[in-house]
Amino acid sequence: MILAKLARNDTALILIAIALGISLGIVQPELATRMKPLSDAFLGVIGHAVPLVMFVLVASAVAGFGERGQRTRCAGRVVAYFFLMAVLSLITGAVVAMLLVPGVGGDALAASPVVQSNNELTAAIATSLAQFFSHTLILPVLFAALVFGLGLGYAGDAGEPLRRRLDVLVEWLLRALRLVLRFAPLAAFGAMAYTVGRYGPASAWPLLKFVGTVYLAALVFVVLVLGVAARCVGFGLFRLIAYIKAELCLVAFTGASVAAVPGLIEKLERAGCGKQLVRLVLSTGYTFNLTGSNLYVTCAFVFLAQLAGVTLDGTQLLMLLLVSLLTSLGSTSAAGSAFLTLTATLGVLNWVPLEGLGILLGVERLMKCRSLTNVIGNSLACVAISAWSGALDRKALREALVPHRQPTLPGAVAGKR
């Protein structure tokens, strides 16, 4: 009976897999490092599914909106919310790294930074961004989905049969993703076994400080920024986190943010968020609302600058924020995307030697806080934008977020009396 219950509990299965992976990493580190293909295969399947899933979700959501004015207002709200969160997350990462100075005291990078003129910097930004976005599949896919969805929506009754087929395709894709997610515990086992076996109990001291700094920056952002945003909507953020805890566990121990999409769609719709809004915000948010990845980029840039002995002044920090805001548009929820965004940012600004990126590779797999912050931020975005658009069922939200209490026994009441 207990085994049957565990087999149906996704969170329990992942936690058991993690415990086994950690144990193998400690007892047999050499064997544990060979478990990496288990997580790589899972991430590969998820990564290849991302473009198709994003296209169908966005196209279905955009086509399902009502009149032209409703689509325009909704798009404006989504863009405004995502832009605000992107700016705040980038600032949070830079400020926390500037205050904690994790790179001070480590070995300085050998190469010296190159100072560029304004014209050279502008040309470098344009060239690097063009190269970066040309290798990013998700942006043209999202653009095509947006155009297709708008065209289908404007088609009116003529497009209704195709819209229905698109909705059916969404359901089939989500079912297929849920089938793939049955292998998540195996992927979690492989990821944790490899991480423990490969990196051991500790890394170099500056890297440990950097890891702690990124996690603290994520915590500050979640508590102060997302927590305040949730209060403005009228609920406590930690209730939402408890509500999606199974999806967060899945993301934390597989490293694939998209793996949480099917569960998040189901739970957020059950919590009273508008069906079309949930699909639109989640699908676009996994590219344009990656707040955890954003704060990592600025935090890592400041860390590498400190290692290189580079002091960033106010103008340079402002330029870092602007460039990071642009390069972050090419991010996706795929594992390692934030590292690619950081690479693009370093290449554009050219203030810190690119060799410094090799230092961060050793702790890349430890940055689970990025994915967790991304998922929490996008879940909150669905609730906040639904409330902003008047599409939030607050009664359903309260029932979903407030845990059901056990009824008080009559004897206990009598005893009190």
C-alpha cells in the first residue's frame, strides 16, 4: 500500500531518486559521473520539444482572445509586466554582487580588459546581438506563432475549425509531455549522481562565495520583488510556492524549467487564472520573463569583473543593465541558456576576459536557483496579469492556495467548553 502511494507521488519519487544519486556520488564517485547521460537524454528530449510546444501554446492563446482591443490590451500588459520584472531582476543581481563582493580575494584573471569608444561599443552591440539572435530558434518560433495566432483570430468564424484543432493539439502535446515526465526521477538521479561525483563536497572558495551570492540574490528578488507583487494582487507568495511545490521539485532536480509547464497550466487554471492568459503568459514568459537567469547574468558579470580587478563605475553599470536587457531577449528556458546569455554580454561589453567563463563552468550545474526563480516568477505573472485583466476568479484562487483544514472533532469542542 505504501509503495503504491509512493509510486503515484511524483515529488516523493524525485526525492528518492535524488537521495540515491547523492549516495552514489559519495560512495562511488567514478561510477556516479557516468550517470550524466541519464539527465542529458531527458533534457535533450525536453529541449527538442520546446519550439513546438511554445508555438502551439502561443498560437492557441493569441487566437483564442476576443476582439482586437482585448488582444492589444493584453499584449501591452504582458510586455509592461515582463519589462518591469526584467529590469528589477537585473538590478538585484548587480546590487547583491556589488555589496557582497564574492570575487574579491580570488586569483585575478590574467588578461586585461579592453576599453572601447562609444562608437565601437555600439557597433559591437549590434554585431553581437545579430549573431546571438540568429542562433536562437525560440525567437523566430514565437514570432511566427504570434503572427499565426493573430491571423487565426482575425479570421473569425472561418478560422474556428482550425482553432478547435489547435486546442486539441495543445491537449495532445501536454499529454505527451506528461508521458516524458514519467522519466523525470531517472533524470534527477543521473543529474545528482554526476554533480556530487564530479565536483565533490566543495569548490574553490571564490566559487563557493559566488554560488552563495547568486542564491542570496534570488532569495532577495523572490521575497522583496515577487513577494510585494503578490501582495499587490492580494495573496501571499509563499502560499503560491507551496501550491506548485511538486513542479518546483521537478525543476530543481532535473534542471528543465519547461518540464513544469503541463502541471503549472493545470494548477493555475484550477486556481482561477484565465485559460488563454495562462497559456500565453507561460509560453512567452519562458523566453521573456526569465528573472532568475537575468539576475545570474549581472551577478556573474560583476563577479568576473571583481576577479579581474576591474572596478565598474556608474556609467558602466548602467551600460551593463542595458546590454543585459537586450541579450536576455535571446534566452530560453533550456538548460545552460543563461550561460550563453552571459557569454553574449561579455562579448558585447568586452570589459572582462572571456577566459573567465571557464571558471564558472565548474558550478554551472549548481545554479538551480535560476530555474526555480524563473518558474515562481512566471507562475506569479499568470496570477498578476489575470488579476490586472479582470480574468482572475479570486474565490477559486483562495480555495486553491489556502490548505483545507481538518474539521474539528465535537469532543474537542466540548473539551474547550
